[in-house]
Amino acid sequence: MKKEYKVEFKSNFDEELEKKWLDLEKNSEITFFQSLNWQKYWSKTCGLNLSKIFTLFYEDNLLVCILPFNINQKFFIKFLNWNGFPFSDYNCPIIRKNFEFKSDHFELILNKIKRTSKFDFINLINNINISYFPNNFLETNKSYKLIFSKKETSVSIISKLQKKVNYEENRIKKSFKIVCDLKPEIDTKKQIINFFIQEKKKQLNRSNAWNYLNIKKFSDYIVNLHEFNSEFIDFSCLKINDKIVSSHIGYKYKKQFYYIFPVYDPAFKKYSVGNILLHKLIKNCDDNNYQLFDFTIGNELYKKKLNNNDIVLFNYLNHNNFIGMICVNFLKFKYKLKNFLNTKKIV
């Protein structure tokens, strides 16, 4: 019997959408970035001025998929992308278990969106599932994980890191008082946020990287993290003589820990204060039966050394018109150049 499919759009969260989202979330395999809690927080802080398209896809009146899209605009060019920029390290639809989301389903949804919204091209970044894309995708990033069930490798990795940080901790204790706080109170959480903003701005400026903290809505995302549901967010810091010298803000979801916003004071770099806190976090997750420690995206050397699993992420690009075609070709060239330069660095 032929299946019947229906596409429904919503532009904002309402009680009905939230109820459906939570039900689908419980019956799907997603990352924290597709959870209702995170999507609502991002929409409130970063997505207020975007045209959001929460796309609900039904098979025979059963909700089988939600795709959290928006249409963004730079100058006069509009493009369709996932909700979450620049803070969503992983993007994918929320797909009901046992439902196979195929490329023809995806094309049906895109055609419906095109009939109701105008945009020049599609730019879907950091995709962890590409089975439904019609081949217009590029490998653009990698993420790294430490899976605790892989005992042989995880125990070895944690043990090697522990030896290194034990040496550094002993050096520090000879001259200073050192405290690691994995469960800070609200005042310390606010201090951690301020410390992160201060040190991250310096780091981005030193490396001539894009400083997203100079954009108010992105800065507000960080500033207000202490208000996020404490069930899903994690603050920690390392103090030397009562001064924060390294900190981390991350997420925890379904026994998976996301290592997201680490930072340290360069004045204490010689003591590896970032690694000391990192080891405490990994050990705490292992002791509390977490499934994995997710270092998320990025090609930092320590991630490559401390993982026992990596995944490739892809960007999906497509165009609707001539202007969009120019944008897509430019982005493809940019990604290929970046990959080439990264390869040269490795060599």
C-alpha cells in the first residue's frame, strides 16, 4: 500500500510543537544540539531575527521527522541552513527510530520549502548523516570521541594523561594552593563565564580567528548559559590560589559529555592547567558511567591523541538560481582550499 506523506511548517515554538518534539526526541537517535532544550535556548539567544522553518514530516499521519531550518541573509543573499550557527557542532534531522529517511523524502521537503520561502542557495553544515542527501556534499570536518566501553584503548589513554597531569599537579602544589571545582555554585558559574569570555577573546585575537564574541547575540549565548537547565549543562574550573586559571563549559545528554568551551590563562600554560582540568572531567565521566566523552569538532592535537573514535562531518550545498550557484561554487572552493592547507600542515 502506498504511503502518504505530509509536510507541515511552524515558525515558532508553541505547546503543540514542543509536545511533538519531545515525543520524537525520546524515540530517535540525536545529539544534544537537536534536543528541544538546546534548540529553544539557541532560538531565544541567537535566532530571534531569523526566519525559522521548523519542518514536520509525517508518514500516514505519524510524525517521523523534524528538520529545524532557518533562512539567513547576508547582504542581499538568502540561504537555507540548520538552526544552531555557530554553536551547533553536529546537525541532523530528528528521525523516528525504524523510519528510513530517504533522499526522495528530503527532496519533497525542499520543494515544499521552495514554494513558500525565497532563498538563493542551501548551506547545511556539520552533517553527521548524509544518507538522505542527493550527492551534493563535501567532507569538511572531523570530530573526536573517547568511548569508555572500548576499555583497552580508553583505559590506556586515561592512564597516560593521568601520569602527565600528576607531574604538573605536584609541581603546582610545591608553590601554590590548587583546587578543582567540578560542581560550582552560581556565583562561580558566573565567574567561569566571565573568565571564558575574557580569555577566549584574547585567544581568538592572537590567532586572527573570527571573533564571534564581538557579535552581541553570540556573546549573549555565552553570558546567559548559567540560566540553562542545570540537568544538561556542566561548569567546571581549576583554581590556583583562589584564582581561576582554566575552565570549561559543556553539555551532558543521555550519558554523553560534550567538551565545548575550554579555556585557560596563558600565564599558567607551563603547568598544563587545561590538561589537568580535562583529565578531571574525563575521569569523572568514566567514574559516573558515561558512554563517551565527546571532544566535538576541531583538529586540535590533543583531541587526536585522546580519542578512540572519530567521525567525518559533511556540508551539503545546492543552489536555486544563478546567484546561489556563484555562492555554492565559492564555498566549495573555500572548503577544498582549507582541506588542502590542512593536509599540507599534517605533511
